[in-house]
Amino acid sequence: MTYRITVIGTGYLGATHAACLAELGYEVLGMDVDPAKVAALSEGRVPFFEPELEPLLRKNVESGRLRFTTSYDEVAEFGDVHLICVGTPQRDGEYAADTSYVEAAIEELVPRIRKPALIVGESTVPVGTASRLADRIAELAADPSQVELAWSPEFTREGFAVEEFMRPARLVFGVRSERAEKILREIFAPIIERGTPVVVCDYATAELVKTAANSFLATKISYINTMAELCDATGADVTLLADALGYDDRIGRKFLDAGLGYGGGCLPKDLRGFMARAGELGVEEALTFLREVDAINMRRRQRVVDVAGELLGNQWIGKRVAVLGAAFKPNTDDIRDSPALNVAGRIHLHGALVSVYDPKANENARRVFPTLRYADSVMDACRGAHLVLHLTAWQEFRELDPAVLGEVVAERQVLDAQNCLDRDTWRAAGWTYRGLGRR
């Protein structure tokens, strides 16, 4: 059977899924409640930056395999399989995840369905959500025997979303029937045939995989950042320490880069949502350590401000500081919970004159923090600067010529908060180089 697929929610997750599924040959209908977003996508324009996505989207819109709508009626009539890709942000004033967008999608879609359909949750939700939604689907469906729920969490990283959809590390299918598993295996057959492992499990395990994975990664990042603090105190080098640890295949080198810490729309809120759900389940002590993981991560931002102050002789007023980076990581324009933008804001509040440049995130940052100055280039941001802060590890910044940059700054001082500039090259060009946890 050739399935027609709908994707509800067209943010980073949904737009990528829609374009990639169309690229696999399916007829796909993307749905969003935001008419402006639907209009942009229908013209082949992605309203955010994600490498490789816009050409893929445009190609499949032009071919007719991919369309977009704001109508749940059209979605219900069109689709055999419905992917729920809406956001689950952190609730205001709480740690818990807000699942209202997922619930709203179910409430709107299910009563309209008049044919056999599989609903597939892709969003990150607290464990127990899928089971509750399955019960609600049975109440809402005109024929409960024809509408089934599966949960298949996504693991695509911003900046690598297309590549990781097409070649994921694994696929996880949380199902209650052989029929649901069969449909998912058929849909993802081109990916499975490339050797991608498939884990078939219950709803609860599928839900836990995503939050457990993100919590583990956050823990690994915070761990190496505590080692950076020890290295600063002892004169050791955290980069060499990480290399030595990484040779142990029980540990591995990935996510052992000390720096400014993590941010974005996933790791921080997933970590906190995981802790909140553990408390609701009566096992809060099992995840108490994650509070320290979160605290370590937030402490890194103040650490960068403190080191910047040291380099400026703790004289902020009248000092010009160039900030390279505003996005929470390279290859995206996403500034949600961005450590770089947070540091820029803190330094601005100390009284320094802050000039920010990011290859893709300037406009998003300007909307959130309009009191900062935003430059059109690295050279513009650094002109007259007493200190350069490297806060987001864009390739453009890694490839800078420190000798050329040194001609426009007031003082050749750089704080490499991502520990990825070539220290020796910068020092040879006359710069005072400071990393985090590096001699």
C-alpha cells in the first residue's frame, strides 16, 4: 500500500519530516495553524535556517508531492498516517512539559477521521502521555477500531536534521499492535534498508528513550564542564583531558567538548520535564542528580562573564566587547535559551558596549534583545573592541585570520568559550588567548 502522510506542526521537526518523507516518494500534506508559515512553506521557503532543508522542500513542493494547509478537515480526508510534530515547551513557571499542543491536535483531528488511520506521535512528551492519548482517541473516534496510536520519538539535531532523518542512528516504534508496527516499517523501509536499527517497544519505553537520551547527553556535557573548572584551578588542560577520556570506548569523545554549555529548545526543557515527571511518579530522588547537571550548565554562563571581566581588569564601563555568535549552536538560527545571547546580555548589563555578529541568527536575536548592537560582519563587530568573545562555534569563526582581525581591534584579547580556535595561531598573531579549562 502507498500511504498518504500528513505532518501536523511545521516547525523544525515537522517541516523536516514533511520534506524528507516527500523526498522518499510519499504524498505529504503538512498542516499548521499559522497561515503565514503555511504560505511561506507553500512557496518553498523555510521560515528558519536549517542546512539542506530549503532546496529539498522547494523541490518537493514543485513536484507536487508536498503541500501545506491550515485545515484539519483536509488533513483527515487526505491522510492514512498522521504524524504529530507539534512543540512541547516548558510550562511557564514550572519544570513540566506543556503537552497542550499535542492534545489540541488529537482533539481536532480524531473526530474528523472517517477511514482507517494510524496517528504517530513524534513530539517529546512525558512518559505516560501516549497511553492517556490512546484512551482519548478511543473516546473521540467515530470508529475506535479504525484509529490507532503509535509513538516514534525523533532524534534529529538542529543543523543536521535532513542528514539525521535520512540516516538516523536508530528508529524507535512504540506500538500496541502488529498492524501499527507493520505500517511504520513500510513507511520507513528505505531508511531501514540502509541498515538502521529498529527498536520495537511499548509506549512508555518509546517516550523514555528521548528524554533519557537528552538527559544523558546533558549530563556528559556538564561533566566535562566541571572538569574544566578543575583544570582552571589546577593548570591542567581540559581539551587534552577530554582526548584521553575519549579513547576509552566506554566513554567516547563525543559531547566531551568543554565550553559554554548547552541551550536550545530541547535539552534544557527535556531535562527539566524529565525531573518534573519523575516527581509526579513518586520517584523524584532517582533524578535528583539532574538538578546539579542543570545548575552546572547555567553556571558556565556566569563563568564566561567572570573571565571576561578579569581580561578587562573588571572595568566594564566604556569597554567595547565583540560577541561572535548568538545562536545556541552553529548551523542554526535558533536562539532559544542561547548561552551566547545570555552572556551578551549579561555583559551589556555590566555597562560594556556589546556588538554581536552571527551568520544566521542576528535578526532573531534582535527581536529578543533589541538593546544590543548587531553587526553585519565579524570585522564590523570587532572594530575597536577591547575583548573578543567566541561564543558560538561557527566554521566561519574557526577559520578567522587572527592577524587580519588584530588590525581592527583596540586590544588583541580573545576569550574562546568554545575551546575550538587554534590557540597557538592566535598567540603567534599577538593575541592574549584564554580558553575555558585550558592552560
